[in-house]
Amino acid sequence: MYWIRIVFLLLTLPLLSQPTIEKNQASKKEMLLLSKQASQYLRDYKYDSSLTKARLVLHYAFNINDYVLVAKSYNTIAENYEELNEIKKAIFYYKKGLIYATKTANDTIKYWLYNNLGNVYCFEKKEFDKGIFYYQKSLGLSEKKADLKQVYRTKLNLAWAYFDNNEFQKGKTYLNFVNKNQEFDNQPNLVILNMLNGIYYNYLSDFKKAESCFLKALALGKSASNKSDYSCAIEEYSQFLFKKGDYKNAYTNLNLYHKVKHEIDDAVKLNKANIAGINIEIDEYKRKIDEIESENDFQSQVLVKTKTISVLLIISLIILLLLIYSLYRNYNFKKAINFELVNKNQELVLAKEKAEVASKLKSQFVSTITHELRTPLYGVIGITNMIVDEHKELTDSPHLKSLKFSAKYLLALVNDVLQINKIEENRIVLEKMTFNVGDEIDLIQNSLSFLAKKHNNTIDVIIDPNIPEYLIGDKLRFSQIIINLVSNALKFTHDGEVTIQADLVDVKDKLYFIEFSIKDTGVGIAEENQDKIFEKFVQVSRKEIDYQGTGLGLSIVKQLLQLFNSAIYLKSELGKGTTFNFTIAFENDIVKTNSLINNIKVDMSSGQFFKILVVDDNTINLLITRKTIEKFNYKCSTATSGKEALEMLDSETFDVVLMDINMPGMNGFETTRLIREREIKTAIIALTAFDKEEVTEEAISAGFDDIISKPFDSKQLFKTINEVVLLKESVLM
């Protein structure tokens, strides 16, 4: 008998599945009506009728490829299985509906499917992470549509899910929203809303408010058609009463909960019994069809794969043969050049090692030669100044001026070589200082006025008024660029004009892009020489006049501009002059500017009388330093070695020690370490011909308070002495 029923079912089900309505607009309306009836049957616990209507609508929807209607039908079928507690089937049909919903632009059906999946995973499967994920997807769609009813419903579910998982703080956010937007609610949702408020107040142990909310939920649920929400409210209320200690009423409500739950379960079982046989036969039919379809699909896939494999095999064999041939040719070729490559690699390694040694020797040479040149230059410049101070009648002596000029020229050459070396070794890092572009250019104009007068030139300055008053950047490197370009223009211009112009060309956020132009009316540069002038030690246009210069200025300018992420351009014509252009982006930030201004060290010169010890093995330099100090009416003592300095510090107290670093026997670092080991707190300043950056790290570790490079400016020397001594006194107080 069973097999007769199966055969009959296989023959009749296709007929039952076929809609008897024609595919036109009228039948579409009837299908929508059937879909609504299926949903109503579900709410009335008439699951067999609901599933039957949904199957008819689903078959029709597939025939006309209406994926929205397909998704709605699957949603209704899944809701039936969820009510019948067949959770796996419910999830299966919800997800199947979601597949077709994603093929449409209808966000409403997607919302319902995501929301229902959230319900199943949170409250049936207790897989909260998955449930919350689907709720959030549903919430995103409803917020996108600005459908506040859907937003309200999903946030109500989220609050319930978080409370069910004991995450009350997360749930409270959503509960606050639904409490403020109750106008979008209906009676079943109000039952849940009051229940959730009761749960939250129970969590806070505010029993009075909790009981009020629970009683309101029970009153609403008692008259509602949806007894599931009513049963949930009764169950939560009984748990509240247990926590409160009212056990009698707790048991009374617990019995009521079981009674209502029993009524719901009886209705489910009754309807489930009516469709149980249909479910089994439909499932059997589906399995038979699926087996046939799977077998057909499998056979089709095997056939396609067989053809594909055959084609791929032929292609692979062809490729393999080509590869073998290619490998055979390449093997002979590689074998021939491999030996040569090995030799070349060895040569490259040796060349690299030699280059590294040469680079290191170059740095050591530059450091040594600059130190050795600065030491006698300090003497020459210092003695020249002493002669002028002691013999006022020689102030205008051309021989003395020539001596001083030659010394300064040689010092400029040494500094240029050192600067190039620093840039090439990436030892220059741009600083952040606040400055005024106009003020810096005015200072440069004044400082180069002597050179302008020498060749009967004028210097004109044009500053764009739109440039902010204060900018942030490395003003020292910027000034060095301008000085090199302007002094170069003045040297090659006679009876003419040199113009310095700054224009604001762009603003991006806080960056102000300023274009600078240095224009002269000088001899100009031949086109064939324009690419050469930025190379080191290159000088051109020396036909009629012997122009002084090191040949490093423009090379330094080019490399400094690279640090500013900029480049320099020139336009020149012989006999008509030259124009150099470059653009630098400076920052403009009022807050940062004020901070930098507040941190600038002020001149702390106090006019105090200081007792100074000078330590230097070079008697000429010692004499010059002593004379410079005594010129400012300070008391000065001298020592020609580190040992002598230690003996003097043991027997005498000084305010500050000016210590040379490069001394025979015991150098300045060793002497300073011994002074600090004896716990002598006297301020110590390194007075050295070495570049400051080369010795800073070791000087700090040895115990120096500051460093001054020779030759030095006397005003800077006394400013540094005052700052260091006063700072030392403030620390020791």
C-alpha cells in the first residue's frame, strides 16, 4: 500500500503543483492574495493550509521568474517550520529565500529574511554571534530605506537577544531607542517591550518598576492573539518573582506559563499531525527528483570535465615539449654565462668593499682636514681682530683687510666642503622653526649689501602680501639657499640689479607653496654650461674676469632643495642675465607657531662677572680666546693640558670651563669625564675645531654642557656662556 501511495503521489503532485490560473496580470494579483492568505494561516496556527498556499505561490513564481515572490514564499515556508520547531528546515528555507532575494532590488524581503534568521539563531539555536550578525544586516537595510517601523522591530529584537545573553549594557542602547519610538509599535510588540523593560529593571534590582512593566505586559498579552509573546512574558514574570522572593505568586505564574505553553503546543501538534504524512511524501519525492537531477548533473559535469581534461592534456603536452626544448637551449646558454657571472659577482663584492672603505676614508679625511684647517684659521682671524682692536690706526689697512678676507674665504671653502659631505652622507635633518620670510630675506639683503656695493649693484626684494606672517620650516637651510643664489648673482653682475621675489602659488591644508625667484642682469650662462653649474667644483664664464668662488655653492643649493622635496630651475641668456626658480612648501599653523615661539631660548645675558678657565694645547688659540674673554671684562685663567686643568680645578673654583677636545696626552673627552668623576659641577663647554654634529653624542656622554665650533662669533660665545652658567645654577639650587 505504501508504494502505491508513493506512485500515486509522484503522478499527482506535478498536477497539484501546476497553478490553474493563466499567466497574466489578474493571476499575479491572485497569487499575491494567496501569499497573504498563507501568512494569515500561519498566524492562525493552520500550518498545513499555510504550506499548501505557499507551495502554489512558489510554483507560480518560478514559472514567471518572479524572484521577489519566490523569496516571500520561501520565507513563509521557513516560518511554518520554525513554528513547528523544525529548525534545520526553517534555516534551510530562510537561506534559500535569501539566495533569490539577493537577485532583486527589494530590500523589504531581504530585511524579513535577515530578521527571521536572527530570531532562529538567537532564540532557537542560541548562537548569538550568528543571530546578531543577521540582525545587523537587517538593521542596515531598514536604515537604508529609512523605514522606522522595521528599524524599531529589529532593535527590539536586538535588545531581547542581548538581554537573553546577559549582555544588558549592549541591549540597553537598543531598548532606549524602542522606548522613545513607541508610536511605531503594535500590541504584540508592546507586550515584548514592556517585558524587556521589566527584565532590565529586574537586572537593576528596581523591583517596583520591574513589576509594573511585567504586569502591563501580561495585561496586553492576555487579550492578544499571539499567545507566544504572552507565554514569554509570564515566564519572565515568574523568574522575577522568584528573584524577588515572592515564591507563591512565582509558582502561580509558572503554572499559568505551562498552561498557556501547553495550549500552544497542542495547537502545533494538532496541525503538525495533519501535515506529517504530506511532509514525508514531499520529502521522498524531492529526494527522488534530487537524485535524478544530481545524477544528470554529475554525468554532465563528468562529460564536460572529460573534454576539458583532454584539451588540457594536449595543451600540457605541447607546453611540456616546448619547455623541454627551451630548457635544453637555456641550459647551454646559462652554463656558458654562469662562470662569467660568478666572476663578475666576486668582482662586484670586492668593488663594493673598496667603495665602502673609500667612503669611510673620505669622511675621515674631510673631518680631519676641516679640523686641521679650522684650527689655524681660528688663529688667523682671531689675531687679525686683535690687531684691529689694539691698533685702531690699522683699521683701514688694505693689507689687513686682504688677510681677513683671505681667511674668511678659506673658511667658507672649508664649510662648503663639510656641508657637501654631510648632505651626501644623509646627516642633515631639516628642523622645524618658526620664522618670517620677509624678515629672513631682509637680513640676507643687508648682510650682502657690501658685496652689492663692490660691483655697484642694487638688491630689490618683492614679497607677496598673501604669504602668512609666520611659517614653520628649516629657516637656516632656507637662508643658506637664498644667500648662495644671491651672492652668486652679485658676483656675476656689474652695475646691475638682483631681484629676490617670493610669491604664494598654492595652499593645501596647512602647507603654503611659495615660489622664490632670484633674478639678475649679469653676464648670463651659455646654454651648453647650464647643466654643468650644479656639479661640484664647476665654474664657468671666467673669460674676462676672475670670479672668486669655491664652485660648491650651486651644488649645495641643489642638494638642500632636495631635502625640501623641491628642485631648482634656471633661465639664462648670455649678456642678459639669469633667473633661478624653486618652490618650497612651508607649514602655517598658529598653535604650533606659538608653541615654537614659547620654546625659543632668549638671551639670558645678565651682565654677571664670571671666572673662566680655558684649556687648549695650542698657544695661539689660547691667547686669542683669553684676549676675547678679557675684552668683555671676565677673569680668565688658562691651562695647556688636561692634567693641568684638573690640578687647577682641585685648588680653585671657576664658573665655566672652555675645553678644547683635540689635545695630546689626555684629550678633552677624557679630561671632562675625570672632572665629572670628581663630582665637580662646574659648567663645561667644548670649544673645538671639529664640526658640532661629529662630536655631540660623545660630548654629552662625557659630561659637556654645550659645544661651540671654532672659529666662533664672540657674541655667540658669551650668550652661550651665560645660558649654560645660569641654567647650571638653576639646577643646583
